Amino acid sequence: MSYWGRNFKIPSPTLQTTNPYGNYTVVDVVTPDMLSRIDAHWYQFPPLNPMWYGILGFVISISLVLAAFGNGIVIYIFLTTKSLRTPANFMIINLALADFCMMSSVSWPMVLNSIWGTWILGPLGCDIYGMCGSLFGCVAIYSMMFITFDRYNVIVKGLTTRPPTYKGAFIKISFSWIWCIGWCVAPILGWNRYVPEGNMTVCGTDYLSEDWLSQSYLYSYGSVCYFVPLIYVIWAYSYIVSTVFAHEKSMREQAEKMGVKSLRSEESQKMSAEFRLARIALMTVTLWFIAWTPYCVINFVGMNNKSYITPLFSVWGSVFAKLNAIYNPIVYAISHPKYRAALYKKWPCLSCTTEEESEVDRTTIVTNSSLPKTT
């Protein structure tokens, strides 16, 4: 299946062709030092239309600006606002830092390679790129899981559990980085490897290898860094939403007994807690699937039936995973009332709330109000 019109003639590539098969393929201009990492599967596909390289470079360039700006603001607001420097919020800072590092380290090589139409940074660059993408993505996933863990403890367990502490936050942050570094260095040490994917502009794990040792890494890594966190997030948010709904029902019943319309203030009725939590839970799980499922599917399909894997099919999985760095700040920070109030105070033009709503946010936060303060 060709990506070109039938009468199109392949132009002379910018780099000298290294294709040993004599036919025009997507591998044509791969540099000689990268040939040992190219799976024979890619030699059956014709060169991609330059339009796709242009689209890819444009999307990633815009994503870099948005992710760096959004996550940079999140880090700045949380670190410079004393009331936001709580143990639980340090996990949000860790998430924003991981997303910021993700886009800062892997976006510009992707744009540069899109300009040349192939991977030009050599084997070492491929290893560093693949490790950075896996590492920061894995840290972001575990940060989201620990954020969910804290919310579960506060909302579901309430006073029956110990409140978050700075020591606990430091342990979680340290664990997320050390644990993920171990998994992401493994391919460099010989358990799987980092190789160019699809259109040869990005590097990732080798999911086309039929070697059992290589595949065992992907099955293990996929389980640890995708399925386990995903299952926990879905499980925890199901309990969070059910707990909030039960609490709302109890408050309505209590209000009926007292002969009042509601126990809530007029401001709080603008958006009930159950609706807010249900919406955040739905956004969390949905965006998780949108971001990481395509890349996970590509890896597992590549190991079991590589005939379905094409250059375009493979590259967009990587793009979707990177786009997660853009909307993470929206889900985990913009939905945070105190963050919105601080953002409005520092940069009103960037805030999605009004002065009245900002004041309401400062006075109606009840999530942690019943918990003893920690140092």
C-alpha cells in the first residue's frame, strides 16, 4: 500500500540511501550506524509523504510550547504559594516536572528528525531519547497513581487514615523516580533495546523483535507501568465517586429531617461535590486511556501480529502519549480550587475563574478541613 500517488517519482534523498534491498522504502535515508537497529519489517513500506513529516513536526512544536508553558506555570504557582506547598500537592509538582522534562527532552529531537525525514542523532541519541521518553512518562503515570492514592485516603477513609506528610511525599516521589529509572535503563543494558520506530523520527522499545527475552521486558514493563496503575486508578475513583454520592445522599436526608432545603451554602450549590468528583474521575480515566492506550496497543500488537504495524500507525501512538503532558496540568491543577485562586491572584489573564469564584474557592474547600495539620 503506497502513501503516494501512482505516478509519483521518488526524489533524491537529502542523505545517501543505505537501503540494501534496492527498492524505495521508509528506511532509505537511515544513517549507516543505525541500520543494525532497523527491523526488516520496515523495508516493505514506501517513503512517507513529506506532508506527514511536516504535520508531525508542527504538532510536536505546538505541543512543546503548550506543555512547557502549562507545566511551568503549575510548578511556579505551587512552589511560590505557601498555602499550596502541602505534602499532597508535591505529587502534583512531581507530575508537572515529569511532563515538563518529557516535552523538553524528546520534542526538539522529533522536530529535528522530521525536518531531515529520518533519525540523525545516532545510536547514543536513540538510547537517550528512548530512555527519557519512557522514564518521564513512567514517572508521570506513577505520580497520577499517587495523587489518586492521596485523594482516596482523604475522601474515602477520612479521619481513619493518617494525613499526608512531607516525609511520605518525599518517599513516594523518590520511589517513582528510582523505580522508573530501573525499568527504563534496562533496555540499554540488554533487556530489550531502543530502536527507531515507523517513520524513523522517534525511538522506542523494540516491539517487533521475536526474541522471548525482548518480549518478556515489554510484557513486564507494560504490566508494571500501565495495567497496574490503570487498574488502581479505576478502582480508587470508583470508591471515591461512590463515597461522595453516599455523603451527598446523607446530607439531603439530614436536611429533610431538619426541615431545610439544603445544608450547603448557596455558593456551594452551583456545583455539587458529587458532580465535580464524577467529572474529574471521568476525565482522569478517559484521558489516561487516550494518552497511553494507543502506545500500549502498538507494542502488544507488534509483538503478536506485526503485519498490522505501519509507519503512520506506530508514530501516532508516541504522539498521543506525549500530548498527555499538555492536559495533565488542566486535570490535576485547573480542577484544584486553591490553585485557581492563586493563579487568579498572580495572573488574572490566565485564570479560568472570576474574582467572585476565586473568593468562593478560598472559602469552600472542605476536602482537608477536618484533618489535623501536619508539619
